[in-house]
Amino acid sequence: MPARPHKDEPEHYHLDIGYAFTTLCGDVGLQESEVTGAGWYPLEEAERLVGHRIRRAVTAPA
């Protein structure tokens, strides 16, 4: 990542990690200063959008 002086961050490596989970309540907090978009999708739609591995992520035993 390039330096971002407005956030007092030098040039650095950045690793994004995605999570898939299920919840009974859709009220989940987001770090809005870092998230540019988020949404809830049925599993079939999420799988179409991001690939088949998402099914394994949400159906694997905890």
C-alpha cells in the first residue's frame, strides 16, 4: 500500500481477509471508515458473486 499521510500511515504491505458467517440477527457493526460497501446475500447469490468456496466457509463445522 502506498503511504497515506492523512492517516499517518507509511508505505506498507496489506493483507485483506474475508469472512463468511451466518447470524440470526443482521445487526452487525462495521468499521465504516474502512468499509466502502457491504451487504447480506443468500448463500446461492454469494456463491455466484464470489465463488464456490464461500459455501464451504459457511457450512464447515465450527
